[in-house]
Amino acid sequence: MIYRLGIDAGSTTVKLVLLDENDNVKYKSYKRHLTKVRETILEEIILIRDLLINNDIKVSITGSSGYGVAKDTSISFVQEVFATTIGVKKLFNNIDVVIELGGEDAKIIYLTNGLEERMNSSCAGGTGAFIDQMASLMGITVEELDEISLEYNSIYPIASRCGVFAKSDVQPLLNQGASKSDIAASIYEAVVNQTIGGLAQGREIKGNILFLGGPLFFYKGLRERFIKDLNLKDEEAIIPNDAEVFVARGAALFSNNEDRTYTYEKLISKLSYSNNINVDMKKYIKPLFSTKEEYKSFIERHNKAKVLDRDINNFNGDAYLGIDAGSTTTKLVLIDKDDNILYDYYAHNEGNPVKIIKEQLEYIYKEFGDRINIKASSVTGYGEELIKKGFGIDFGIVETLAHYIAASRFNPDVDFILDIGGQDIKCFEIENQSIKSIILNEACSSGCGSFIETFAKAMGYDVESFAKLGLFAQHPADLGSRCTVFMNSSVKQAQRDGATIEDVSAGLSMSIVKNALYKVIRTKNIGKNVIVQGGTLCNDAILRSLELELGQNVIRSNISGLMGAYGAALYAKSQNIEKSQIIDKESIKNFNHESKGAKCGLCTNKCNLTINTFAGGKKYISGNRCSKPTGKYNDNNIPNLYEYKNNKIMEYADNDGIKDTIGIPMVLNMYENLPFFVKFFNELDIKVVLSEDSSKKLYLKGQHTIPSDTVCYPAKLSHGHIESLISKDIKNIFYPCMTYNFDEGISDNCFNCPVVAYYPEVIKNNISKLKEFNYISPYLDLNSSKSTVDNLYNSLKDYYNWISKEKVKFAYEKAIEEYRQYKIDILDRGKKAIKYARENNLLIVVLAGRPYHVDKEINHGIDKMMNSLGLVILTEDSIPIDKSNKEVKMLNQWTYQARLFNAANFVVNNDDMQLVQLVSFGCGTDAITADETKRILEDKGKLYTQLKIDETSNLGAAKIRIRSMVEAIKSR
């Protein structure tokens, strides 16, 4: 008998399927390989020796990790999409779309109207690895995550395209007490959104859908989210019994085309062959430590930076408590009046910092409560507000300040602090004993602890053991500075080239440092008195890599991982309060904590709230973008030009037209040009109907037509707005292409960015329903009266037969005047805001973005968050225009960016002002203009703060940035 064996060596698992001559499955297996691909394949084949012995075997290998095995063994290789298609065509005859999710790969294969395949390229968001990371973050198994996902009540918005972004959404939800069932279902929802938005990219998923791959086979909750979100009937969702190994089955079917056959012994011999590759020294770098003595000297040097421990069992008196409720860990420190540590605690919070703090306070009161008095307490970190409210902690401080206070305790002359945590990198440049600038990682945690932790777990190690392996590696692998997903392929290639596990460990430690220096800080010239801290730099391999890369020694204290908590304790002591309000010994015994999700309906934001209830009826509400749900809402008189502009522009929704209507989507440059167009059409007796307010729901309505997963969120929202107008059954939809914005005389040219200028073309070519409507998208240059009048008349005359060119010209002139008055009003409101700030001694912040950043769904309430901190908020166009020649060291050709430079030059000449740049991810022009804005500000001694925003709505990191900026200004 000739058996056919299909081997699918994927990114995280090995799958085997054995077929007999009649295509019956004789055996199948599914096993995680922990990067030991060849060893796992061998183990699985040896398990079926009795089936294979004395038979001929045809073999084919597929999968992302299979190519190297096939190449080294000369066994036939088949590309995995081809293998899948072979299986589908052989076993089914009515499949329209295949969705396959693997460990790090995700695919959509369209089988109708020709074969078309979509596959993730640069990110493992929406795959099994993504789900694994989220389960690990929640402190549960993937099986538990799936089980509890079926019990959800609410869905939270969680970033879909990247595990790093998702962690930034999930961790605050955990810290704030959100239901794990709701979070689990929301994680699955993120996977579905990534598949639709990131893979489908504008092509609908409809018809009979075949679900394949381990995650879709094993996770019932995930399948249910797909079926619900794709609106599939039961018969349209097809899940074969061997979905988890289906690609291997396709490979087995493909092997039938092979002439070669193997005996069991020959196959084992082939796969056992070890290619003794000579180490290519060009691919390796200098060892971290050449000798044990060198390592010993390194340890002795760093041990000199010490905080002394004092035996708490021999202590009586006042103590000061510091808590750091971080993104993945909870740290706690008790100090005496001389700053010695009496007690400390450091552990993963497993998604529940409240439980950790309760247990620790119970322990402290039980063991030491009769001898110590907690005189003052302070908390910092992501869980600051929750812990402060729940346990009556006296003070909450922003973590950047806590870390600076701790660092200055070791070296008062510190000029740079580098703190690398689980997901965050915080860098502070210090000048004259005050913070000069703050740098935080924005888009990636590749330089953080979670980066190496991910690889340690994938290789079957805990992170501490894995990192130690690299200390004395002879040939550390040069893996460069890449993101986690790309690094997977680099690690696998290094292993194929002969790198040992020790070499990989050392290489990854060096990669963390390179990512931090060159992708976050973007230089290695960071100062002469550098203090490093954070749990990641407790790792000797990473610390050594940093010193080698910098070419200088740094200071790491013996409490590197506790610096936030220690700084919080020092801060609590410095406040000199008489008595702490912290929960007492008796109350902690009766302490309880419950959390539930709710949808707020008090304003148009409709926030997903997490309501935490503590003993005695105390409540802490999180997830809100305004203060209404807290019950403490009152009209905030502090000026906020974002809110004013948004309200002002939305007043144009209420307009009149006698003869007909036209629909305009409220997107991109329409936030700039709407006053012009509403006035223009009203003068022609045409009523303007706007699309509905932006929301996550609206975004999802148009998600299936978005052709790019890297374009900015404001552009992605445009698809939903067009769908909104279509649902209103507006027969004429107007969305013009505008290469130019109004020339304001402050730039070399007055271009709109390419996305703003030409997105109407993208809409026209990707939303098929528009063919049933009159989609009017002329090219306009509003600076030119003649061309604008001609183009508007020619594009409208066939739909509105009463208009004439004279009427269009008259309407254009009226519209120009309306726009001019609108701009004057914004400038006037800006002057009044500045006057109010100075009369009330308030800090003014120019939140410099784009006109569309006033959209509440796009800015996620950042303006209100900043407003609640007592900051007066201006927009970039509420600043007086200065047409005098200001030096800009780049080609200044975009109107929106020219306003940014104008605002920066205005801010540097006003002591009570700061500028915060608001940037949408995916904005190509801001990749250039951010550096120039930073230069203008820092050359005149101002702080530069940039906030990046996307479809994710959590403001935790943004709040840290703004609070850090405010503290830095105060310290000056």
C-alpha cells in the first residue's frame, strides 16, 4: 500500500495527516513545536511507526516553517495556499471563501470569480499567537479564555491589528476591573475585525465560508463571533472535522503527484539528517561577557547603587507606602523615615491588581500592624486611580514623576533616565534638576520586556531563565532591531544557520536595546549620568547589551524593578501629612470588590463603562470620556477650542434648501470646508444633508470596503460615512477632490496631503453601491474663482437643472465670505481663550492637529481629558497667523502642517503656552513634520509632546504623557 503523508510545519505548530490510497484519514496530529520544528516532526512520525513500516510513503511538506525542512531534506514542498485549495476542491464543491487562521499566519482565499488570496504580511494581529498573548496577559489559558468568552455581556473596542496595541487596551480594562468574560469576547471581536479590515481589504466575505486552522477549530467563541459579525446562516458557516489539520491534508493530497516514495526508514533518515553548518561569523556579534571574571566585575559595580534594607521584624514606628500598579506587574514598597526599605513586593498582577493589593495589605497588617503605622501612602502606574479609590491611598502621582524622584535618590546629577517595563519605555532627559523632555514608546513594545517574554515562552522557558542563557553565548545572533513578528522569522533563520538557544537569547537581549535606542529614543547619545530602571533592565544580559551599545557604564540600583513604587513612597513621605486615609486593619478584612460593564447614555459618546464597587458603596467608574457618569458633572468653563469648533461646524447641519438636497460626508477636509459648501448649496436652494456622527459602529459599517489597513483612521472612517449617506437614500452625494486648500500665505505651497486630496477617488472605486447614486466628485481649487465656478457648474448642472453659471458664481462668492467669517470667529474665540487663561493663571496648550481631529470619534476625548486637568485648549488654527518669514528647515508645502509650524513659533514666544502635536497613525506627512515641530520648540526651551491616535480609544498612555508634561513644567 502507498500512504500519503502531509506535513504542515507552521509558525507555532506541526500538523500531520496520513491518507490511505482511498483518501481516508488514517492518522492526524496537531502539536506545538516550541520552535523545534524538525524534532517535533520526527517525534510525530515515530509515533506512527507501526502504520508506516513496510509501506511506501509519498510525502509533501507545507507551512511557513516547512520550506527550510523541505529544502534541507529534498522532500517535496507545496505552498500552503495551494495545499489548502487542493483540499477544498477535492472535498467541497460549494465554497466561496476560505478563512484560515494559524499561529502567526492569517489567510483569506476567494474561490469565486477566479482564485484570489489575501495573507497577513507584517503583523500577527488576528492570529493564534495574538490570542495566546492576550490569554497570557489575562493570566488564563486559551481554553479558559474561550470558555468565558461565551458568557459575555459587553464588547469593548480593542485594537485588532497588533498584540502590542491590544495590550494597551486590555491592560487598563483589567486594571479597572472589567469582566474577563467581556474582555475575552472583545479579543475575539478584534480578531474578526482584523480579518475583515486587515485581510479582506475592500472585498466582501459572503456566501459559503469554510473555516480552517487551529484557532477556528478549537475556539467555539471565536467561531461564534465570525458567524455573528459576517451575518452567516448556519448552513453558510462550514467547519470540517479536521479543520485544524486541513492544510496538512491538502499537502497529503498534493503528494499524490509525486513520483518519489520513501520507506519509513528512509524518511526517518532524511529528517534526522543534521546539516552541520559552519558558523558564518559575519552573522554573529561580540559576546556579552568573555569570562566569568568580567561578569563578576560587572555585578560588583552595579551592586554599589543600593537602597539599604531594614529588618521590619525589629522595627517600630512610622512607615511610608508606595505602590506601582503597572501594566503587567504590581510593586509595593514600605520605607522608614531614612528611606530604608522595610518591605517590598513584586509580582505579575495577572490582570487583577486589586486582589494583589488587598492580599498585601492584609499580610502587612497581620504580620506587622501592631508595630508599624502607615503615615502616608501614594500610588502610581496604570492602575493608579482604581487603587487610590479602592483603598483610600492618600496620593496618586504620574509614574514619570515617581521614577524621577527615585532616580535622583541615587544620583542627584542624573541627566537621563531610561525605564524599560513590560510594555512601556519611558525616557526622561534631565536638565538643571528638572525634566527637559519626555519620550515614551508610542506604537510598538519591541524594546520592552514583553518582547523577550514572548520568545521565552515560545521556546519553553520562563523569561528569567531564558535571559540568563545568553550571558556567556559565544556567538550571539545578530537579529537587528525588528518588531516581534518579523523577529520570529529572524530567529528561525538564525537557528537554521546553526545558532544555539544561548546565541538567540543573547541576540534578543541586544535587539531590545537597539529597538529602545534607535526606534524610541532615536539616538545613543543620551547623557553622561544615565540611570536605568524597570523590570526589564533587571536582566543582566539586557543591561550589558545597553552598556556595550552606548559605549559607557550606567547605574542600575538594587531596586531597579521597584523604582516606581520606591519613588511613590518617597513622594508620600515628602508630603508631611499628619494621618493617612488608607484603609485600616479592620476594614481590609471586610473589603470586597465587584465590577460590571455598562453603556453610558448621558451624551453622544455612548462610552463602554466599567463600574467598580468597593466595600461601603464606594464606586470607581472608568472608560468614560467625560465626567457625566461620575455624577460630578458641571459645565466646565475652561475654554476648549476643540469642543467649540466641533459644535460650531455641526451647526451647519441645520440648513435650508427649497428645491432639492445633496449629501456630504463629514470626513477629512469637510471639517475645514463645510462652511463654504453649505453656504454655496444653500444659495442654490439646495439643502445639505450630512452623514451621521462618527462612531465605532459607523466605522465597522464601512470596514469591508477599506482597501488599505495602513491608511489613517480618519480616512478609514470615510467609508462608513458614505454608507451612512447611502442608507439615508440621498440620491446625490457630493465629495470633491481638492489638491489645494486655501492659501493662507504661510507656506511654500498650499497642498492638501494626498489622502485628503484624493480620497474621493478611493471611495468611488471601492464602494460598489455608489453606482446606484449620483456620486459627484469634481476637482476643485477654491483659490481660483474661475476654475471652481466652471467645475462646480459642469458637475452639478445635470442634476439640478435650474442652476446657471451666474448663480454658481454668486453662490461661490457668498460661500467665500461665509468661510472667511467662520475663520475669523475661530481666531476671535482663540483670543478670548488666551485672555481667560491669563486672567485665571492657567496653562495654555495648543493641541495641534488637523481640522478632522475635532471629531470626537477620532480624538477619543483627548481634548476633554486635557481640559479636565485644568488646561486651556486651543486648536492650531485659533492661533494668529504670522506671515513674516519664519525659518522652517524643510519644504513647507502643506497648509495643515504650515499651521502647525505657525502655532509652534507662536508658542515659543509665550511662557504660559505649550504645544502638543496630535498625530494619526499612518500619516505620512507627519512622519516628516514632527521632527521639524520638535526642533522649533526645543530650540527655544519648550517641551515637545506628541500623541498618536488611532481607532483604539484608551487614553491611559495619553494621560500619562500630558500629566508628565504638566509635572515637568511645574518642576521648572
